[in-house]
Amino acid sequence: MKDYLVKALAYGGYVRAYAVNATETVSEAQRRHGTWHTASAALGRSLVGGLLLGATLKGEDTLTVKIQGDGPAGAIIVDSNAKGDIKGYIQNPKVSLPLNEKGKLDVRGAVGTNGVFTVIKDLGLKEPFSGQTPIVSGELGEDFTYYLAISEQIPSAVGLSVLVNPDETIKTAGGFMLQVMPGASDEVIAGLEERLKNLPNVSSLLEEGKTPEDILDIIFEGDSIMILEDAPVRFHCECSKEKFSTAIITLGTSEIQAMIEEDHGAEAVCSFCGNKYHFDEDELQGLIDEITGDKK
């Protein structure tokens, strides 16, 4: 099944609903970063959450989610856009903790329960919008929910789920986001809360072959849903050798000269996707020439 995200309206437009299957997207991140199972679940949930937030963007808008907890996973950074592209990394990919008391992957233990949850949105304005809330759970679904309620003033429910195989590969990954619009009745909100209490993990539903549309049908239990669109999602990084060349130039001539004399070259590695770019001595000298204006 291809990865894709569905946008819908329910309860006559009073609830915006999103659901996503991101299994291959999270699998790609796991392969690129070589994450161990607890780190895979933490990074995977962050990527799914980033896709759901990205689905609220328009045009060329982008956002970055930074999760900086006090757990062994370290910082988790994900970038997403309105087109369904996402990339991300976890500071310490080799985190493998015992299962928690519920027999589930201990994401809270990996992320930590103290720290900061930040969302930075570039909406094409002079200054990016930045919202920050404390980490309240470490399970991440609750942290995305809390951020939306406090920073964006949108009552929401976010469910994020990743199943990891014994060989560290990703079995399923996905999630949902519900946003209650102004004017929704107390009955609507209470009904949703009750249904979500009994909702199975999204990753388990995906394992059964359920689609994002099926997941929304299960959440709303037969109430009419208006599907607005479905769109593909993918792990995608736009890094390039040219971009790293520009970054190296900012280091200045003396530092680039040191790379030539001491290392006889340089290797740049993209944090988001793990791609490596090698620069030999001639290429580094060319960057120095660019800085000094001594272009041959």
C-alpha cells in the first residue's frame, strides 16, 4: 500500500480530520539512520506528526518540529511541507530500551518527560511563526496535541503509532489528527473523546490492511465524512553538493585551506538523510578561488 494522507470534514464541518499511512516513509528514515527499535518509534512518531501538521500548510509553506527532551534519544528534528514531503533525524539513533509496563515500545523513556516542543512555520512572511510548549508526556501524540491546544489555540486529538519488526525494520506507521472548529457542540466533543478512548492503535489497524479512509470511518463510527482530498507523502531531502559547497564557503579561506593541507579533502554528511558528499583538494581550492575572486 502506498503512503498517503487523507483530509476530511466531519460533523457538518465542525471537525477537521486527517489520517495517514506513513509506513514506507518511516521505513526510509529507519534505513537511512540505522535506528534501533525505540529510537525508530520515537523518530517515526515525530515524522507522522510532522506530516499531519504539514497537511495544514498551503503552497510553499514549510515547518520544522524540534523535540528536545531529557531522554537518551536526544533531540529529534523533522521538516515538512504542504506537498507531503518530510525529512528528519534523531540525535542518538542507537536507543533500544526494554518495553514499558504496557508491553509497548518505551518512547517516553527515549524522549524524556522534561524539555521543549517547538514548531517553527515559514509561511512566506518576513518572520517565521514560532510556537513552543513544554514536553508534557514524551509519548509524542499528547505533546503534539498539547502544542496545538496551547500554542495554536486549536482543540485537537493526535494519535501517532509505529510498529517495529524484530529485525528493526518498520512494520507499519501512521496516525490521525482531529481538530475541533469553533461552534462545535459539547456533545460532539464528548462523543469524540469517548470514541478515541476505545480506538485501537493506528499501526495495528494498518497491519490489518485498513486504509486512512477506513481509520476515519472507525473513528467517526459511520457518521458521514466528507473526504476533501488524498495526497501522497514521502521521505524526501533536497540536499545537494551545491548546497554544501555554499555552506563550506561560509567557513572562510583559512578553514578551507586547513582542510586541504590537513585532510586533503572534506566529506559533508547531511544530518536529515545521511547522504555523503566528498570534496577533493581541487574542489576545495575552487571554493577558495570563489571567495577571493581568483576564478580561473
